[in-house]
Amino acid sequence: MTENKNKPKVMGMTDHSLKSGFGRQMHGIMNILGTKYDAYYLGWGFNYDDAIKRGNYTLLPTPGEYHGSQIMPQVLQGLKPEVLITQADSRMIHWLPAMLKQVQASPTWIYYPVIDGHVWSLDGQATMWPSNWTAIMKQADVVVAYADFGKKILQENGIEDAKRIYHGVDTQMFRPLLPEDKENIKAGLNIKGKFVVGGVFKCMIRKNPEKYLQAFCAFRKGKEDKVVLVLHTTINQGESNLVQQATDLGLVVGKDVIFTDPNIPTPVMVQVYNCFDVFWALGGMEGFNVPLIESMACGIPVVALDATTHSEILNGTGLLSEPILYKGGKGCKVTYGSFNGVEGIAVNPYDVASKTDKLYADKKLRENISFREIERTITTFDWSVINPQWLELVSKYVITEEQVPDEWKGLFGETQ
């Protein structure tokens, strides 16, 4: 029997933390690629002195600086991977195209970029993207979008052969719990018997953090003692001090609104989702929104702002909250400016409250939505569906021993 001693090498690069969407997705990608190839993962923010084995791949540190620009040349020259997969905002890896041209061992570069909004346009087409960022993307060998939303924008901006591979979720981990288990979780938070609205997001402006508080104020009117808001986020980041904002809105922190520990391990997040009766996804700039599919996998009825990828992900399962429209703008959504000219969608907190009222009043509707969300997540976003897509894509750019003539097979190392 012939045994291949040296597997082809592939490498991924993004945030190392499994608590971030970047980190969880690259972990899933490299974990499956590691079953076939010698897989490495250059992890931003991983400052250990040595590499460690994590799952089916080796996690490499980025000591001294965050996005890997200083260490990347020596890593590529040392490992000589055949494929490099990067998941990032373009501003984070603006240095990469020039560096790849300089290194002797330049891999096939697969870019998995963030497309989380659009540049404002007069006619409201919502398909423009910053030209300086598309210039970076066009230098990649392959560009893969998170969703059809991003794929369309890439194609409209000159990257016509863009692929689409959705983000994945582990539906064995993220799953519905029994009703009694859910009540026990609520009891642990001292909210047993309450109707819980929840959100999971990183506290940044593009996620519309303050709108969760505003929409909840509108929703709870007339049922103040029956409902509670639970948010899994950082409570004081940049300009968004959510504790202070909640207090200013007349909400009692710890009673009306509860902030969970942001350091909860990923496997425990299934309990956080399962304490929700409704999940809110109110971000106005989402390249995908991993917490959305995690909540869907847990069967939590969703109310999501009709922005970027949300309607595509839900595909008619949960409820969409209508955004605010410009008067005289021919149906153009009201937006707000963000980094490098990318626009986010504004939230109408009153419409969010109205949609949530429908779910509050109709248990049967909640059950029907829950069932459809679970079914969609398992059939569309489970890693068992996503993994083959990555294996198929990467296989096009990796040469294995089975693909070369017999007389060349010695190049792959000793065989027996």
C-alpha cells in the first residue's frame, strides 16, 4: 500500500478567537481541509511563543503585531503552502497583494472578504463597493463571497467570476433544548416565566447596538413586568455605553435588561440562545451574521432588519422588519455613513416592536417559524453542507500525488 508522507499544505489567516465570527468560520474551514491536507492557520491576536495543534490544523501565532503583515513573509517561505485562504476586511490586508508578489513561494490566494453594505448611489441600486477595496480583491486568484448579496456586489464591481460559499454552523452544538431546560436557564438568570427578547452582537456602530434598547422600550410598553431583554455583547465599547444608555431610557439593568458575560465559551452559547423567546438581528451592515444562523439552529423565532444578507439567510422563515425609506427616493432605504464610504441600513425600532408583538401574541406562529428555521439551517448552513464546497474549491488549486505521473511521485516524499 502506498502512503503519502507529505500532504500538500494549505493555510488560512484571520482572527484566532473562536468567540468571533471570523474565528469560528476559519476554524470550520481549516478543520475540514485538515482531514485531507496539511493545514495551518495564522491566527490574529494569537500571541503564544509556539504553534499549537487545534483540531485538524496547526494554529500559528502572530507575535508583535495583529494582522500578520510582519510574520507572513517568513511563514509563507517556510511552509510554502499551495493555497492561502484569507478572511478579512480589505483594510486589514491592504499590504498582502504586494507582499505575495515579493515572496518566492507564492500560493494560490483565495480571498473570503467582508461585503457588509454598499456605497451610496443616487438611484438606490445598492451595488457599489469602494474602488480601493475592489482593487485589492481583484489581485486575488479566487474571491469567495459569504452570500449571494456579496456575490452580486462583487460581480457588479468587476469580479465577475466570484464564488459563493455560505458561513457554516454546527447544528449538533447549536440546537433546541427541552422546554424544562429552557426554564431552568431562565431561572438561573432570575427571569423564569418572562418573555425574553435577545440579541448577540459585537458592540460596534454598524450593529446598531442602541436600537436594541430603543426597540425594546417600544415593545415592552404595557407589559413591563412580563418581558425582558437579554443581550450578549460588550457593554462599554467606543461610543456605545449600553449600561448608561439603558439607564437613560428608564430601563433597570439586571431586571429589565440583562447583559450576559461576554467571555462565555462558545459551547455554552447554546444556553444563551435557548433562553430567548425571540431573537433580534438588527445590524445594518452584516456581511453574513453568524449569530443569526446559530439562533435559527436553536429554533428561536427571528425578527431581523431587512438589510444586506438577512432576507437571504432567513429565506421566508423569520420576520423581516421594514427599514425606513427616504421620501421621494423611489423606495431607497435610509442609510448612515460608515468606514470608507460604506453605508449601513437604519432601523425603525417601532417596526421591530410591532413585528415582535406578533410573535408575543401568537405561540403557534413562533412554533411554525421555529420549525422552518431549524429545517433551513440543517439543510443549508450545517457544516456537513458547507464542508464539501470548500473541499471541492481548494482541490482545484492543490496538486496531490494521485494527480501526477508515476515518475513524478517521488517529489511528494518517500512512499512505500
